[in-house]
Amino acid sequence: MHDKFKWEEGTIFHMHEDDQSGRNILLAKCGFRVYREEGKKLRQDAEGRTFDGWSEKYDEFIPVFSPRI
């Protein structure tokens, strides 16, 4: 995914439709992190799983047609 400055690894957690101006838009909840055992910025989430990347504080909904995904 693109974080507005560079390409980063990320995870799409789920998708949902949102009504915007009378049109249904499919949005993906994206996180700039990948769950793994080893990495450069290993952290733990609230459930104790280790991930490499940014915390859920930086998650965002991005339209699935966006070139950022």
C-alpha cells in the first residue's frame, strides 16, 4: 500500500460498503503492518500477536479502486 510518500507492506483486514453521496463505495480497512515473527520494527498488538510496521492507530479505510492499494 502507498502511505502518500512511499510503498509499504500492509494488510487488508476487512472490506465494507459505505454510502457516499448516494453511491455505494467499497472500502478496505488497511493497516501498514504485517504479522510475522521477525522484522525490523517488531511490536505486539493488544492480542499479543507480533507484527512489523505501524500500530492500528494508523489504520485507514481506502476505497478499493484507489491506486494506493
